[in-house]
Amino acid sequence: MPVVSIPEPRDTFLSDLARRAAFSAIVCGLAALPMAARAQEQDAASQTVVVSATKEPVVKKLDKTVYDVSNMARAVNGTGQDVLQSTPEVSVTADGQISVKGNAQVTVLVNGKPTAMLSGAGEERAVALQTMSGADIASVEVITNPSAAYNANGGAILNIVLKRNRKPGAHAQLQGSAADQGLWNVAASGDMTRDNLSVQGKLAYRRDGTRKIRESAVDWNNPLTGQTGETRQASEVFIHRIVRSAALGIDYALSDTDSLGLSARYNDRRSRPLFDVLNENRAGAEETLYHRISYGPNEQSDDSASLSYSHQDKTTALKAMLQHSGTRGLIDKSYRDVFIAPARATGYSRGATRTVRRLNQATVDWSQSSALGQWGMGLDIQDKLDDLSNYQAAVDPLTGAETPDPETSNGYAVKTTLSAVYLTDKIRLGKWEALLGGRAERIALRVSPAQGRMQTAHWQAFNPSLHLQYAFSDSTDITFSYRRSLQMPDPRDLNPFTTYIDAQNLSRGNPGLKPQLLNSWEVGSNAEAGQLSGSLSAFYRASRDTVTDARSFADNVLVTSKQNGGQARSAGVSASLDWTPDARLRLGVDGGAYRVVLFSPDLSSLVRQSGVSSYLNFRAAYKVGSDDVSLDAHSQSAGITPLGRYGATSSVNLSWKRQLSKTLSLTVNANDIFDGSRRSYRTDASTFRQVGFDHFVARRIYVGFVKKIE
């Protein structure tokens, strides 16, 4: 290592100031380039504003807000989705759709890193969160406008930080809970720390489930032939899942400044629902009425492992990590059609969708404190593979012979390679604090159909970020943030073939999809006055090359695909207020209203839509003696979707925790007391009109216990 002379303190200050001025000029200049995003976990020491007392349950930092949920009563019996739903600034519907301050483009990380399990979208990610134990979560970091140190992937970030106990000695914990419908779960965890070694592990078994009620009606027309028709679909099913999980973590201190860490997690989920869908089709004078019945099974398994090294002294922090995660899934789509009218023989079909996702990642994060603040830089290399195959075939009931459907039997693989570097600079000058950042990355995408020609694409991007804070006093400040980033298309949307969803719906991919470019601005203020603390902010978000739904109707089936070319803009305000009159009572409310403008494709034209949406969250907690009672209520208004709208939803949840002894506690959770999770939707296109609703019933009462062994 070369020897570096140490200048005088004044020279250090001037040198730092010159370097930072040059770096700031470069970042601001490059901010005009039309490129986009990438990121990595960096939790640098920063000046914080404590919004609430009592173990700092809420801490605001320059680029994030950290919510301590380790003692949340709802988390004891609940899931990861329950914890996120109870987190301020976050809205989660019963079917797992997440938004942060109205932003539906949300990336979910675990301990600051992406995982194969949560890098999916839609129902796949929802099921992963619904089967994750809320008791394992220590805190949730809400990052509405991520700095360049994070891979924003076009939107906000929710970072789930898992619990790790490193207290000296040996500890163990047993927990369990039960609800109606035969739902229950048990878990055993333990940890031991002795000298330089810390080991912890957990085993868990869950029997959970969801009742789903769906109805949909489509009135369609063919503009070429003038033919019209109707389709109706209705179903109700209770999906019981068996979830088994295990986790192991080992930490070893090499010295006072250096340590090694190894962690591994595994879980699998299985269900076999009896799914009976009533279908009614009318075209002219012809009418067909039948039940489509399927039994599954549906299976998914997830695994992850990571090896990390960290070094931290008074001025320098270095962390390097190698991580692998993978997920495998099977959705059996075999069914039989039982006809009511006209009378005909029962039809049989065999089908399945198999998915494999693997994510390998290597990261290095470094930070160095200096006279003006702190430098940070990092390297991130990701290699992701999504391998999907679909099969659908008609089955002869007499011979069992299968005739594959060439339209919906296919396979393809999507490989994404990402290489990124970032540089951040945190500067403190008087009452000003700034976090400048720039991220350069290269993305390579390869779509390989099982039959057909491979398609490749490459993007190079530089994405700047800026966070500013001016402190009027120790209790009042104003903030400003900006971030530009890319959002990569979901691999399922790149499928060059058609995929069977159900009797009324097919999806068709588009391997030519490009990333959509997003820009986000936010300005706000935080203040404290005695027992009150609050915040107020305004935001503006705009996207280009927006990926939107393109829909058509043919042969009584709705076909949904994706295409670039749309635009989206949203602007709004959000606010929060917390009141802690004493150590026993805590009250809080946050909400926002925003206007959204969409340009969606319809046949050969773009349709402009606009609408105002809002959300409101309320929370209250009261602790007296051995009892802790908490309430959280959530409401989301109606909003717009491409060529349509969705309805409002609500949720009210009540939790009671009683400490029976020093080591034993009882918890009762009542979720969605007023059953407000039903969500309607409507689509009005040139060739069809669709109305319907999805009802993922979340109303449930859990009774559970926690027993600590020390």
C-alpha cells in the first residue's frame, strides 16, 4: 500500500472542498444525459431527526425513513404483507399490490439486497410476502426517492431488515398461533453468542390460506365483422397452503474491525385448491354454459445463501458480499369442462406453467469519512436467469392421448446481466447537508425461445441523484430530492408466445420491450414541537417509453400484451402527523392525494386519461401495565388504470398483546374487521368493455403466543 502524507487540517478542508465542487459539477452536467439507473445498500452514518421517542421507532435520514417494527403486535402472528400494510407511507391491498406514496413501482429488498423470491411481480411477489413471517422483521426502510447507492429499478424501495440477535449467551423462542379455516403456524428459533462466534437459526411450519371470490363480465364487438357477444365468469375458492421454512446465520469476528458472515434460508409452499369457474359465453343466438374445474397442485420453493465480509474502523467502512438466490414454481393448469348448455361430453385438458429464477450477485460497498462529510462508492454485478415453460394439451378421455395446443405450449429463457458502479458524496456545510450521487451501469438482455430466434439488447446508462436538507433548527428542516432511473420489463412480459391464464384470459408477451425511463422529484419539510411531529411533502413523477397494457378480444378470450410508447405523469402531496402525549399512548396519521395522467394504446391511437386518487392511514397504540393494544386503519380511493378504473378498498386491523410473565406473552390479531378488501374494476376499450371485482378475503382472527427461553 503506498504511503500517503497527511496535510494540515486547513489544507484537508480546502482539498475536500475542491474535490467536491468538481464532483458536483460533473454530476450536474451528466444529469442532462438521456440515460438511466442502478443501486446498492449503503447505510452511512448521517445526522438523524428522531420523529418519535421510546427507542426511536421512527428515524428520518437524508434518503430514507426507518420504521422499527420489532415490537409490532400485529407482526407476531402476521405475515410480511401485514407488516408492510401497517407501515406509514405504504399502501398494500389484500391481493398484495404495493404502493409508496401513490407510487406503484416498488422494489422490495431483504437486508438491502434483491432476492429471486421477491424480484417477481404481481401475484408471485404477493404470495411470497403473504407466507413470510412478520415476526422475523426488525425494521422496514421506506425509500421514496432512492439515492444512487440503490438499484431503484424505476421506483420506490421497501427494504425489509430481518432480526439478528447478537447478545452474549444462549437464547431460544417458541411461538405459534391459530385461526379459523384450519389455519395455524408454529416456529422455533434460537441463537448463541460466545466469544467471537454468533450462531442463530429458525424452523417454521405454517398452514395459511386465502379465500378468493372473482367475477368478470365482458361485452365485446368485432369492428371488422360487426359481430358482438358476451362472456361471464365467476369463481370462489379457498387456497390452503402449507409453508415450511428454515434459516441459519453465522457471524465470526476476525478482529475488532473485521468480521465474516454466512447466512442461508429455504422455504417451500404447496397448495391444491379445488377451483370451479362458471363460464357463460354468448355470441349472437348461441349460448354456452359450463364449469371449468381444476385441482392443482401448485408448488414453489425458494432458497438463498450469502457470504459477506465487513471492515469498519473510525473513518472507513467496507462490505463485500456474494449472494445466490433461486426460486422454482409449478402451477398446474389441468382442468375439465363440465357442460350445462348445450349438453355435450366433458372436455379434458392437461397443462402446467413451470418457472425457474436464479439470481447471482456480487457487491462491494465502501465509504470514507472526511472533513466535509463522507464519500461512498460501490460495485454491483448481477446475473439473473428466468426460465419459463408453458404446456397445454387436449386429452382424449378414452385413450388418454394428448394433443398439445401450439398456441399456448412454449418455452423461453430470459437472461439479464447487470454491471454497475456508483459514487456518492455527502457534504455538510453549516445548516446544509447534501447527498450527491451518480450511477453508471450496463444492462445486457437475452431472450431465448425454445423454438425461434434469440433476441438480444443492450443499454448503457448514467443516473444521477440529489438529496438536500436545510436545518432551520434541531427540530425543523426542509428537504429536496431528485432521482432518475430505468425500470426493466418483467421477464414474463418478454415471452414471445401466448400463455393460458383461464377460460377468459390469455397473455401474450413482447420480446421487444425496452426499459421505461422515470424521473422523480420531491420537496418536503419535517418538524417537531413538543409531543407532536409531522411532515409535509409534494412530489412529481414522469415516465417515458412507459410499458402499458395492450388488449384485444378474439374467440371469446381477452388477450393482454405489453408495449412501449405510453406516457405517465403523477403529482401530489402527502403529509404525516404523530402525537405522543405520554409513554403509554401513540397516535399517528398519514395520507396523500395525487393526480395521475396516462396515455394508453387503444387500437392505433393513444387515449389520454386523468384522475385523482388518495390514501389515508391511521394508527393508534396504547400500553398500560402488561397490555398493549394497537389499531391501524387504511383506506385507498378509486383510481385509473390503462383504459379503465379500479375501485376503493379499506382495512381496519386490531391487535392486543398481553405479557403474561417475563417470558410468555399472548397476542390476538383481528385483521380487516369490516371486510373492506373487495376491489372492483372496469375497462372501456374500442373492442370490448369489461367490469368485475376481485375479493381476496382478509378478515380473520388469530390467537397466538410467544415463549422465550433464556
